[in-house]
Amino acid sequence: MHFDRIKKALVVAGGLLVVASSAHAEEIKVLTTGILKGSFTEISALFERETGHRVTMSWGPSSGHSPEASQVRIRNGEHVDVLIMVNTGMDELTKAGFFTALERKDIAVSKIGVAVRTGHPLPDISTAASLRQALLDASSIGYSEGASGSYVANILLKKLGIADQVAAKSKIILGRKFVGESIANGEVELGLQQISELRLEPGVVVVGPLPEDLQKSSVVSAAVSSKANHVEAAKQFFAFISSPVAVELMKKSGLD
């Protein structure tokens, strides 16, 4: 079935369900990774129409030490009904006893891309050698404190043998600020981040994904918290994010 037909069918069905469920409408608090930010608004709007529940979304990087980072917020006791983040970060929270899932599943795979400001010549990043040269040639490089930036700083640059050479011109973009924003405002010339996040910022061109032999795919997990205030509503949202329409929206935003 075509995506638009699926979407229309869900909206029609949702209108009927809202009437039945509005008396039991709940507010669900969702903490999500920025990887899903491009598709989340439309997904949550469709869910709200279908169920009558209201979704309050906040987001942050899946790793890092800034106050906005999901790991920091959960460790500090922030309440969430549904948590969506890179699976390794969720694993760490679970093992340390800061988060327990009633239900959990993997919902998307995100790849890292390279971007420059609109109008800037597009560098060749098709091979490891050309990516290495593009990074060396760039006047400045930006990457996030999240999962993609951690990979760039700790693995990619070392694999390419240029970690020391580019250290002085590398900038970590902290918290909720997207790398694309730093590219668009001229703060950095070349940026690396999840493709779905790079696509959010106007004034930025995504050159392409990292070469396959250097690519790092991050698996995004979703979970219903054992401390959810509205467990049944949270479980409904948890199920909805794997529906055909939600999957299509995630794909359109640049996720697999």
C-alpha cells in the first residue's frame, strides 16, 4: 500500500478512535535522541490523532556529559514514560541500574554523513583516502558529543591516522545544538553527524555518507520505562512507532 494511503487510513481510523479514547487521554513524556527529531513531530501528531493521548517530547544526545545528554538526565532522575536513544547508551543506563524497561525494541538504524554549507564546493568523500584528504583540507571540523561524534573522535580520525593533525581545528558541538547549525553559521567548515540530523538544518548540504568501510551504524532503541506514569498509553506509543506510517516517516528523514 502506498505511503499516502496508509497515512490517510490511519488518520481516518484515528478520528474514530479519538472519540472513544478521549475520556482516558493521557500525557506521555518521551525523551528521544536527536536522530529521530526529523520524523518525530509528524509521528507524534499522527499518534495523538489516533489515540487522543498527548505526547510531550524532549530530546538530547545519547551520550556525552552536557546537561542535555539523555544519559545525564536519566542518571539525574528525570522522569520519562518512553525513552528512545542509541542502544549502547540505553545498555549502559540499564546495567548501572538507572533505567529498567518494561518493553524494549530496536526501531531504526542511523548512519553518519558529512556536510558543508550550501554553496561550498563539495569535497570528495567516496573513499577512505579522499575522506582523509577532505578532513585535512578543511579549515575546521565539527562533530557532536553524541554517538556519532564519539565515533569520529575516538575511532574514525585514529583509523585515518590524522587525529593529532586535526585536533586543533576540531570542535565538539555540545548538547542540543546540531552540527548543521554550526556549519550554516560558519562556525565550522565541514561537519560529521547522523545523516537524519544533518538534514534538519537549512543552509547545509549533505555531501553523503561515510565510505562503507569506515561507516558506523547506530541502532536506535525504544523502551517503555518501568517508572512510566501512564503505562498503557506509553505501550500504545511504543507499538505505534513501529507502524508502517511511522517507519516510512523515519525512512524519509534519512534512517534505515
